[in-house]
Amino acid sequence: MSSHREAPSISQDPVADNADTYAFVSPDDPSTVTIITNYVPLQGPPGGPNFFEFGDDVLYSIYIDNDGDALPEIEYQFRFRTTLQNEDTFLYNTGPIGSLSDPNWNKRQLYSVSVVRGQGSKSLGQDLACPPCNIGPRSTPNYDSLAAAAVHHLPTGETVFAGQRNDGFFVDLGAIFDLGDIRELNPAHLIPSAAGTSVDPLKTLNIHAIAIKVPIQMLTRDGSVPSDVAAATSVLGIWGGASRRKVQVRDGYETRNAGPWVQVSRLGNPLFNEVIVPVGDKDRWNAVDPIDDIGFEKYVNQPELGRLLPVLYPGAFPNLAAYTKNRADLHAILLTGIPNGVVPGFQNFTGPNPADMLRLNVAVPPTVNNPNPIGLVAGDAAGFPNGRRVFDDIVSIELKAIAGATIPLVDPTYTPDAAVGLVSSYLTPGADRYQSTFPYLGTPHDGYDTPSS
Amino acid sequence: MERLSRRSFVKIAGAATGAAALAAAPPIARAAVEEGAERTNPTARVPEEPVVAYVRDAKRGEVTVTSGTAEHTYRDRVLVKRLLRAAGRKDVS
């Protein structure tokens, strides 16, 4: 998956597991950029009585590099605080929750937002309410109104939301981790079987999202709203991260934390740590910053999955199997951005420093009518790898790229294998996965109705 | 290199928390503690922001101290030896 449980250590720590990061020019408000970082992946909606929440002891960060040095010039920080209204009940709520201040809602989370620019930290909001989890028709009968009330407009111009949403990521997990299978291509697999139809297990699961919408001029290096796609000032590097205090002291049932914040999870490009970095290096990758990614460059240059595809699908990828050069196409897409002159009319280059960040060219307007989930590869420059929209078909894009579809961008002598056209997620998510307004991820599934049988 | 004597370290730790927590790796067991140290039961809860010291490298006499979100490592062979003895380590010279 994009980064759900992708590394040994963070798979044991769901509340700090940065599962997806999105960044795009807001389609309904193109003077702003929306950034979303998701945590607490693979939530089964009925998971009570202690329904899912953020970690009170976790520092959640969204980083923006606006001058191409792979270091953050801007960091938005989110901290959470859980409150109980009634300690003498086992219930999450003691009646229907009609509002964010309803006394029936027992266990709540509030959060603070601050921004760090240079050496200074500024508080932007305190005691902002999260919505409850979506319990069911008796407990949260008007869920969308609760979620709408949890969209906070800050005096400084940002809009924020933090709470449970529908997980927008889609992938046939069961197949892909069964030796790289794609059910539609079962007959061509090394261990063949009859062709099947891809299944999306995430379509009934929820996630916790931290979303922020920021006016573009508050993010660019010169305070401008760029209109020149070719200009370096138009490109932002964006990633999310979660940190914990270095020391934890347990004393009876109480836990105390001490020491500096230590990063335990991060995410820029989807699937980077998941399928590019080998398992022995995944925890280290989570602990370091994009500026340190030169140590992981070798995994991009010679990706393991690129060597596996010709083995798993014998005879289907002869050109890929014979290609031994470093993958300059993947290096550009994932580590430096695409320079001017590679894709006509587009660039998101941030300089030669190899660093895993989403790179968003904010001068590219959002595609409002019929956006293509295959993004830039399909001619829709508002989609991945120009940032990442919630509905972008990351699995198809990255599988095709690793299979060789993007090599000709940097090596015109290469001809992609015909099988590249067959490599796909084969999934089309339902419309309920997303919404057209902030925070763009759809209403979370409620626990009463999911699963429905 | 930051400078901090054992005496001033203990003083700062105590002042910061009211009860400094000195956490060495293994639990205290049959501690052959130095004269002046008295083994006792805890009389207070762990402070909200405990000061924690741990031996990073016994041979070099390095001890790391965290306080709030700060962390510093000191070379203090006397303090390290004392912590190791309190921890019941037999490899203390």
C-alpha cells in the first residue's frame, strides 16, 4: 500500500504511521494548496468501544520545502489531547451525538496547530475539535454535519480538519502481496491460475486524516502566486512526518515521555518506502529526513520490483529484463523532480539533491472536468507525480513506471514491453470515497453498517 | 564538549523535577551502591517531564541526560561508575 504498515517498527505503532500524503492545488479553491497526511491505517469501522484516534503523545508534522534544498522552510505542527466527559462509563457516547459539544459524546479529541518558519514557532489555533468517529445511525445520525463543524478556518488564513475519513487509497492488497500477483493476469504469472477480478479491501476501511488548506502565497519562497510553470518558484517539496519523544517511562498504568522528538514515520512519494526500500533499511528511512536520502538512491536506480516483474511474468518483460542502466526516469520522478524539457510544458524539478518529497508545481491549474487518475503519464499534469490527488491511481502509475513506461522520457532508445499496457490496479473506486470540497476524502464508513453482512 | 559536574547534574535534575529519575539499563538488583546511596521505595509518582539519564558508553564514561525536549551527552566517569554500581553491574572497576 502507499505506506500502510510499510516498515517493521512503524507497523507496531499505527497512530504514528503516516500512511498517505496528498498535495494538490484545491480544485474548488485554486488560490490554495491542500495537503493531507493520513494516519491510523486499516481501521475496521466497528472498532469500539475505544474508537480510533490520533496519538496524544505524537507530534504530527507537515513539511514544505520552497527553495529546493530538501529542507523544510515551513513546518505545520499538530498536537492532540483526549478528554473524557464521564469516567464512569465504558461507552464512547452515552446517547446520540448531535454536535461537537454534545454532552453525550464522552471521549473526544482536541488539537492545536502551530507553524514553524525559520527559528520561530507561532500558534495558529488551540483546542480545535475533531469530529467523533462514525459509530452508526443511533450514535452519529447526522455525521456529515459533525464533520463539517470540524472544519476550522484559522484567523491566519489556513483551513484545517483532523479526524476520521474514508481511506481514499485503493489497491488489491491480497493479490499484490501474494508474490506480485494481478488477478487479471493470473494466467501469465509464474505460478499461474485462472484469471480473476481485482479486489479492493480498503473500500470498507477508514483512516484518520490531518488536512490543511493554505493560500498559495503563504507557501512560496517569494510570497507570490506563480503562473509560470517553468519557474523554479512554482515548485514546492512536501512531505509528512510523525515524531515521538525519545524516552518513555512506564510507572504502573501511567506513561511519561521525555527527551527530544525523534521521527518515527514519514511519507513523501507514495510507495517509496513500501516497495523501493528493502526491509532491512525501512526503519532507518523512516527515522531520517529527505535531505539524507542520497543513501537510498541506489534502490531507486536499480529497483527490486523492476527486476522481479520479468521473473514473476515470464516472457512478458524482455526489454525490461535486458535494461541494466540506472533508472534515471524513476530518479527524476521520485528524487529530484522532472526537469524542464522532459515533459512538454511541465516541470517540478527542485534541484539535484536526491530527496523523497512530493513535488507540486502550483502554477499548474487543477483539472476540474474529468481529471485523469493516471495523472501526468496520461497527460493530466495536475495529477501525480505533480503532487498527488486523493483519487490518483498510484498503483497503476507506479507499476507502469517501474515496468518501463517512463524510461523513454530519459532514454529514447528504449521501447517499453507490450505488457506495460496490461499492468494496472484494475480498480475504479466508488464515488463515495471522495468529496468535492475540503477535506476531499469521503465520509467515513459507520460501524453499524460496515460490514453490511 | 558541554561541561557539567556530577554534583551540578544531580542538582539540576532534582530542581527540574523534584525527583530525578536515573534510568540505567537493567533494574536495580542487589545493588552494591556507593556509600551514601540509600536504597528505598519510590515515594512519588514519576514526574510529568522526568529527567532521564542513561549510560551510553560505560568504557568512555559517557552518560546522556534528557530534560524536556533537550538531550546532552557528558563524559563523567564518576557518575557512570556510580550508576553502574547502583544497577548491580559486576563489570564496574
